[in-house]
Amino acid sequence: MKIKLNVVSEIVRTALVGALILGGTASALGQSEKTLYTFTADPDGSFPFGALVSDRSGNLYGTTEVGGPFQGGTVYKLTRPTTLGGSWTESILYSFGTSTTDGTAPKGALVFDGKGNLYGSASIGGTLGGGTVFELSPPSASGDPWTETILYNFPEVGTNINPQSFPCGLVWVKGLQLYGFTIQGGDTGFGSVFQLTPPATSGGTWTEKMLYSFTGGADGYNPGYGCSPPTADSSGNLYGTTFQGGANNAGTVFKLSPPATSGGAWTETVLHSFAKVTTDGYNPYGGVTFDASGNLYGTTSQGGDRNHAGTIFELSPSGGTWTESLLYNFGTAQHDGINPQSGVVFDKSGNMYGTTYGGGVDSGGTVWKLSPPAVSGGAWTEKVLYNFTGGSDGGNPRCGVILNSFGNLFGAAGFGGSDSVGVAYEVVP
């Protein structure tokens, strides 16, 4: 079954650097949440579904899927306050929809290169209708606008051979190439993994290559469904999830390995096929994250043994196979959150953090922490750090959180706020 995705669809790993100023207001279970910015639709955008990224000064960057002066979405910057207790300042770096060909509906997190340029994807539009990958370059003089450059235009599904559409989620691998997913398209329309190589000389053309086309069968389909980027290991292998497909049509975790010789084909291996049983989760939105030992972690939006409310899972390699363990079933405790749609991040102590789209005290979703057991083989412990109300503090976060060196968490909630079109927030332990 192929899925048609709406602009506001069903739906990074990044660590903040620099010392961000502490702050907080509303209390929740020993934590405090501070709304850093409330979106208003015009001119700043609506529905910030993608995760935030940070520069070295601790400023935050993200996208809104729609809104802005041309209603095509925006790329925004949140500049941290320079004094304790000061306010964050929002500025629009680019508004999509300025032309009929620049793409619209940017989704997922942005990524930086070493020169301070930002890269992202617009999920639809462009000259061929299937979305774009774009670069935003900072101005040479303060106060001047950022410059958008379209690096690649994806063909809309059905327009030609090997169409790829709905690009979502990017990652640099070894600073050499950009990799990402298209949720649709490929040879059979079930999604693909692509590579973008920069030109050899400045101003040249970027080269796109489809590395793998999902078949919609045992290998899965709809990769990166929550706009999560691929995860790369030190050998250049790529890892990710598919929302559906696999042996049980419940989604997969997969590995994509580069060819042994130049010009060869990339190889896809399914590490785990989820199943719609009480001992497993299914339909993962977010991507996967490595720990220091090479284990993979992520969430499923449904499944588990508590009303199919979603899970947190671990995949451990051994002897060429991967073994799945469920670390937590959402719905185990009252108000612990349901239906996580994000990936996870770790702190230096091995604690894991993420969000749930629903549940919590006010059914507006949660920010949660999962702590490893004190002894090997023990149970992981979940704690809700913040319950969103769906009011001025935001609600229903689809993307995950990022951490700074103090352990403060930063994210965006696509709904809520005074205009009901989303907020950026901070949760302070």
C-alpha cells in the first residue's frame, strides 16, 4: 500500500554546544518548562515539527512546515539572550513560496556544514514537483539576508523513471556527502535512500544518486517517516527505520551498506521486523541512535503490552544477528505518555530522552527520561519530565529533544501556544 502524505503529515541527532542560559517557569514533576518562542503563523510560520539544531554560540535553528508571508513554511533562528532572564529572539532566515520553484513545506531537522551553511529539505514543490534539497548561506554582512540555493529538485512520483519524492531528513557523512530519505518514490514508489555529492569546484552542480529503492515487501517501505535522518557508523553504513513493510507489515530497522568496490550496489539488510504482538512495538516514526557499545535505540509509535501505546526498544548485535529488547512500554503507568513519534538522545550518564505525541496529565504529550538499571539485567526506569497542556506551553510534540552541557533539553511542539500553531521550548532539570 502506498501512502499519500498531506502537507501537515503524520509524521537528530545533535548535541548543543555552548553554555545556554538557564531558565524556567511552569513547574512539572520537579522540572520546569520555559516557552522560548510562540509561533504566530504570519510572518514567522506554523507547525514546527522538525527537531532543533544549534550553532556553537547556543543559538537554535529549525523549520516550520507551513505559514510565513508566502504560506510555504520558514527556516527560523532563535538567538539566545545575552543576560540572565532575558528573552530569546526569533528571526526568519528564509520564507518558502517566494517563487513557484523554490519548494515548500520544509520538514525535519537542518544540518550545518563546517562553514556555517545550513542544509535542509522541502518536502514538496521545486521545478519538478517532488521536493528539494536546499542550502542556506549566511550573509557576509550583518543584517543582510541569508541566501537560498536549490541543490537538487526531486521528480514527483509518476513523472518519469526512478522518481523520488517527499525528501525528508539529511545527514552529513564524514563531511563528504549528504544522505537522506525520500518517503515516497524510488523504482516502485515505496521510498528511497539517496546521496548528494558536492561539486568539485565552487558553483558547480551537485550530483544525486539513488542508493536504494524500497520494494514495499520484506525490506519495508516509507523510510524516515517522521523525517528522521539516516544514522551513520564509522564505516559509512547507514541505519534507519521504515514505518511499514517488513515480514509482518509493521515496519523495520534496516542497515544499508556501501559496496565493496567502486561502482557496486549498496546492500540493504533488515535488522529487525516489528510485529503487531504484545511483546513488540510497531510503526516507528523516528530514527535510531547508537550508544557507545554499538547498540541501537529507538521508539515505535504503537505496540507493546499496554494498549498499543508505543515502546522504547534496543537492538544489540551479536555474531552477525541483532536481538531486540523492549526497554519500556508506554501506558505502563498512568500519564506516562503514549505514541512516541521521535527518536532518542543520550546524556553522558547513559540516560535516554525523548517525547511522546500524546498522553500525559493533560493529553498534550510529554518529555520523558529513561534511566538504565543499576545492575545488569534490571529494568530501565521511565520518568515524565514535563506534561504539555496544549495551551500556552505547546502540545503534541512530534520531534525529539536536544541537550546542552547543563542537561537542559530543547525542542519544538507543533501545536499549542497562544495562536495554536506551535512553540519552541526548554525543559530544565
